[in-house]
Amino acid sequence: MAPPALQLDNVSVRLSGHLIVDSVSFSVSAGGIGCLLGASGCGKTTLLRAIAGFEPVSTGEILLDGAVVSSPSGALEIEKRHVGMVFQDHSLFPHISVAENIAFGIQALSSPMREARVKELAGLLEIGGLLGAYPHRLSGGQQQRVAIARALAPRPEVLLLDEPFSSLDVELRETLAREIRLVLKQEGITAMLVSHNQFEAFAMADEIGVVKSGRLLQWDNAFNLYHTPASLAVADFIGEGVLVDGQMIGKNAVETELGIIDTREIENFKLPDTKEISILLRPDDVLHDDASPIKARIVEKAFRGAVFLYTLELESGKRVLSLAPSHHDHDVGEPMGIRLDVKHLVAFPKLPSPICR
Amino acid sequence: MKPWPLSLIALSLILATPIFVVLSSVFFSAGDIWTHLFETVLARYISNSFALMTGVSIGVLALGVLPAWLVTAYRFPGSKVFEWALLLPLAIPAYIIAYTYTGMLDVAGPLQSNLRDAFGWSYGEYWFPEIRSIGGAIAMLSLVFYPYVYLLARAAFAGQSASVMEAARSLGCSQRSAFFRVALPLARPAIVVGLSICLMETLADYGTVQYFGISTFTTGIYRTWNGLGSTVGAAQLAALLLGFVFILVSIESWSRKQAQFFNTGSNAWPSPAVPLVGGRLFIAYLVCGIPVSLGFVVPLIQLSIWASITSDSIMTADFAGYLFNSLALAAITSAAALILALFIAYGRRLYPTQLSSVAARVLSLGYALPGTVVAIGVLVPFAWLDNQVSAFMVARFDFNTGLLLSGTAFILVFAYLVRFLPIAMNTVDAGLTKIRPSMDEAGRSMGLGPMTILRRLHMPIMRGSLATALLLVFVDVLKELPATLLLRPFNFNTLAIRTYELANEERLADAAGPALTIVLASLIPVILLSRSLERATNVPSVGEKPR
């Protein structure tokens, strides 16, 4: 079996004495797209820079295509790693044209081959009309496309993208993320991006690693991260949700303030060791139902177009979130009927934290 | 129009008179003088000036660019010291370094004497480079002007986003080729700005070329006016020189605009500097050490030795007189420059009109004018004015007022203002732009009156800039030689004039006293500059980087 295109084994990075990345391991198979997701300052960019070769590792190994490129005993020079890097601020060279920017890393090619490669990439990223322009004339999205074309030109083994869409406006972000994903998939390029935006990560990546305080909390696909987070911290970071107290009744039921949940209907339910548990309720687990005997008072409501996100207060004072179609328009202060519709249930031993997000 | 902007325009017209006078001189006939100049010396002026400019270009680029790169991209013991020490030669006026090296390297100087003693040679038996030559002048000017290139190149390198260099590295460039393919081209506009400033200074130099006996425009202007007695001829030469200066000014402002396009973004942090060891460390010390030691340390030591030898004859009543004259001129000019700069800056802030910004632009041209050009441009209208007044007074009251203005220190201060007001304007403007209009509005919305805002908001924020403006003009006046030489009242001496006179009497050791005084005073703004440099580079270290 071919080795993974990118593999990290127990990698730690220390900068000026501070442990920034702490024993991280994961791998991305050839052609896959991985993402490191985390709040700013969590160490994800440092990790990406270590893969690129800009920062040394203090423990562990980084392997590209099965070959060690970084270890505490030494690191292969950046220019010999064949990694492409797309920077947060794009970092286009302002003194040369778009075409020259793209051709920057392929000076070793003969000039007709170089031109052909520039044309090919320009076509792929739909920037054919900009080749003669200078970077300061381009919009943010155009700069991003050029930066990606430039990084892809030398056919890198892995493409690294550092917060690639953070400087773009929200609407452009997801469109471009999907488009770039298509290009990468079409070309069969292994890629690794860093993001603090989960929707961007969901739109781009096959597998996502949640990073907090330099540690990798979970490495999984988007669906699993959302529905079966491995820890409270992951649950906290991905999506919105509320922890509600529950009590195991026998082996197959959890009693909560919002009713009893039959755990036999839930896929892969992992039972915690304790009797007293906390369960994570996503807003889409709490349905609006006027006929329901369980009522909750509306504390806050946020209009999101197709849906309302209601913050509800139960009799106990506990608050939960509920998504309701936007024609169910209730006023703040009114009671509203709700019922649970839980397909995925995440339970942790009981913790005293009331609201995650 | 309101009185404030109106007086602003009037002020700029008055201070721009020298330029208009010099330029309009081309419409007058200078008689035979021009034919004489054209046939005899003009070609030499031009070829010498070009030779100087070419040589100084090579010199300042060689001395300025590489150290700037080394102190920004590499870390080695002493690199922080070099970072500011490389600016020190700015404190030595070109004419003083020329006098110093001549004293050291001349036939009778210590170096050649020691060589003769050591090897038993006698004069004429051996070859030694002649310091009083074009090559020598190029070396002198390069040694004191290179900090302009260094300063701008360093700022450009330090301001380059590290990710741009990293992008080049990730595209297969080594650190070296990334320098040549990215860092250097990106810094090019800034380097050209520094180079144009060096060349303006080269064209403006009078003291060095005069002492080395090299005929250039500045010495020619002096000779034509003083020796040949032709004011119009001198003004026409000045106009020609001004043509060259304007070309440099346009190159400079074009490059400044270009530099903005080459801006690599706001989230710049310095690249993690690479440590240097072994042979490369040695080369780094040579590259950074040569400019500092030859441009500052060696001349300073020589001046100190001479000054201590001649210390008995330095502290005389005469010296106190020169010192007083210099300080008084500098104090009056810097105070006047500060008041005018404040008047202009607030005028433009309160009444922002197209015309007033054009007026400010005209005023800012003064920094590029060589002292000799300013002198000619000031002298002609003042002499005319004196004659008019005098004729009027004779006709009316039978009383001859003589040279009412042009024979006094007033004309000197006026000439200094033409030349140095832009420096005060820049500094004051920089201070005032720190106070955004919204801050005024915030103050007003809290119920503060205009005077209270001025006292509680503007004064505390501006204080530093105002002090800097005063200091910069003060020291520049202290150093100024050619305009002072041409315009000073009879028997009126300053430190700079005294240095010049003693050097020209070949009493170089005696000149060390006033020269050293000028150098030490000039050190103050250079130290201020290097401190602001330090603060600008005081960015978060690697661990604190925004991630």
C-alpha cells in the first residue's frame, strides 16, 4: 500500500520556549484534503508552517510520501520539499505580473512549457484574462486564485493553505472554497488547509482535525465531528448546542426534562460509565410542536431567513436552542411547545456547564 | 477667500521667489559671460557633476544596500548595534569629512609620514592615491551620504511581509535567490528614493568639491558671481543646476509612488532572522563595519586628536563669537520655521483647498535646492528691494539706507527658511496627522472648546514632533556652508564658516575645534533617528506572532 501523502507522527513544535504544538499525529492519503480547524492562537498555523518547513519540530516526525522531512535531528530545506503554500494574505509578488507570479516557481522549465503550464492553470482557475495584470489591480478573490495557481504550478506533492479564504467576504468564501475543492479533486492534489471557520472547513475538506491549545482533539469527517464529537471541547467548537442533564433509566432510555429518549433508536450510542449524564442537544434536535405537552418560554429569537433560532427556557431555568421554520413566528416571552427528535445522541458524564454556545 | 489660506499662498509665493528668480534668469542676457562660460568651463562642470553622480551612485549603493539586508535578514553578535551605528556618518557634513581625510592622507599627513619613516622612502618616490581628486570626492561623499540609501533600504526590507519571502522559498528559491528575485526588486523603489536624495546632496555639495579643486556647478556659481561679478550668469548656471535637481525630484516622487504599489501588506512581521557563523559572519562584519568606521569612527577620532592638540587655541573669545553666531542663527531660524510650519499645517487642516495644498507642495521643493542656488535666488530680489528702498529714501528724505536687508543676517535667515522649512513642515505634518479629525470631533462632542482641544489634545500629542522639527532645523542651520558663505554679512563668522576658512588656509588641525562642535551637535538628531528606528523594529518576537 502506498504511504500517505502527508503523515505526522507525534509532532511537537516549540517556539521561543513555548510549546505551541503538542504531540499531534494524523495522516492525509494521496488526493485527500485535510483541514486543521481551531480558534486563533491554537497552534494550527504553526503546525502548517512546520509541515512547510518554516518551523522546526521538537519531537516527532513529519513525512511526505513516506520520506521523513522534519525531525528533531534536522529538517529538509523548504525549497526542496515540493510543498506549495498559499498564504493568508496571498503574498503575491507585487513587482511582477500575474503570469510571472504563476511562473515564478517553474523557471527550470523551458519557456514554451512554462507558458503552457501558466495557461493551463489560468484556465483551471479562470484567471485567463488577468495574466498581464499586476497584483495590486486584482480583487481579493482574484488574488486568491492567482496565489493557488502559483502554488500549484511546480506540481507540489502537498498544497498547504493558511486561512485561504479569511480575507474574502462571506458570500465569496464558500463559493470559492467549493470551486477550489473541485479543482484540487480534478487534479488529484493532496491538500491541507488551516481554518477557524467550520463552514469553510466543511465545504473544502474530506477530513478535519479540531485543534485546541496545540493538541489535536479529534480527526474525523465533518458529519462525525458534528454528530459524534469525541469530547466536550469538540462539541463546543463544532456547531451550536446545549448540554442537558439526563439520567439513565435502565439500559435503553435516558430521562431528561424534555422527555424520555429511547437509545435503541440511536446509531452508535456510546453509553457513559455514570448514571448521571449530560447530553448534547443540537438546535435541530429540538423541534417546534404546538401539540407537545412540554412547554418552554422564548427568551431570545434570531431570524435566519428560512428558520428561527429560538433560545428557550425550560421550567427548571435550563435553556435550550431550537430551530423552527420561520412561519412559526412566536414572540419573546410566549411559551412554545417542543419535542425531542434525536437521531444522534452524544452523552458525557455529567458536567456542570449549562450552555456551550 | 479667507485670510488664513490667502496668507498661506502669499507665504509660499514669497518663499518660492528664489526659484522663480533663478528660473527667470534664463530670459535675461548675461552678456559675454555666458559665451565665456560655455566656451571654457561649462562642459567641465557638467562632466564633473556627472562623474561625481555616477561614482557616488555606485558608492552609496555598495555601502548602503548590503548592510541594510544583513541587519534585517540575519542575526549576528552586534547586528543590533550596526542597525543604528550605520546611520552615524549622517552626523558628519561632507566638507568636514573631506578636510579630515585630506589632513590624514596628504603628503604631510600622518599616514604618508609614517609610511616614509617605516620604509625609508622620500617624497615622490612612491605612489599614493591623491585624495584631492574626483575619486577622492566620490569616496568622501559616498561615505557620508550612504545612510540615506541604508535607511530607506532597511525600512523597505523590514517592511516586507515575511510571507512574501516564504512564498518564494516554498516555490523553490534558496534564501540567496529569494533576495535577488523578490526582496531586492521589492526594495528597488525605496532604494531609488534614497539614491535620488544622495544625488541631490551631491549636486548641492560645495565644501568638498571646492576644497578638492573640482569644478562643478556649485563652485562655478560661486566663481561666476564672486570672481566674475556676474549675478545673471551665476543665476543662469543655478537655473541649469536646478534643471538637474528637478529631474532627481521627479524620479524621487515617482519612486515613492511606485513603492506604495510594492507594499506587501499590513501583516508584516520580520522573517525569523537567520544566524550567521564562520566565514559568512566575517564578511558580514566587513560589510557593516567598513561604512561605520570609515564614515564615522576614523574621522571622529582624527578630529578629536587634532582638537586635543589645538585645544589651547580653540577656547578663545573668537570661538565664543562664532559659536554665538551659529547658535543664534540656528535658534532664530528653527523657531521661525516651527511657527511657519504650524501656521501652514493648521491652515491646511482648517481650510483644505486645492490651492493651499499646491502652495504647500511648492514650499516643500526647498529641500532639494542647493545652498548656492538659494543664495543666488535670495540675493537678487533682496538687492533689488534694497536699491528701491534706498532710492526712494534718497529722493524723499535725502538719506541713504544702503543695504538694508541684504547686508544683514535677515537675508541669511530667509535663505535658511527657504531651504529648511520643508523639514519642519514634514515633521509637523507627521505629528498633526496622528490627530485624526474624528478626535477633534470627539472632543467637541464632549463639550470642549477649540482652545481646550488645542491645549489638552493637540499639544500633548504634538509636543514630540515640534521638538524634533526644532532640532532638525537647528542642526541643519549649524552645518550649512555654501549659502552662509555667499550671504553672510561682512566679517560675520559662524562655526561652519570658520571651519571652511581654516581648512582653506591649510590649518586643518585648527579647524578641528569648530568641526568637532558641529559633528557633536549633528549627532543629536542622528541618535534620535536611530532611536525611532529601534522602536519601529520593536515587533513581537517569534513566539508572540499573531497566529
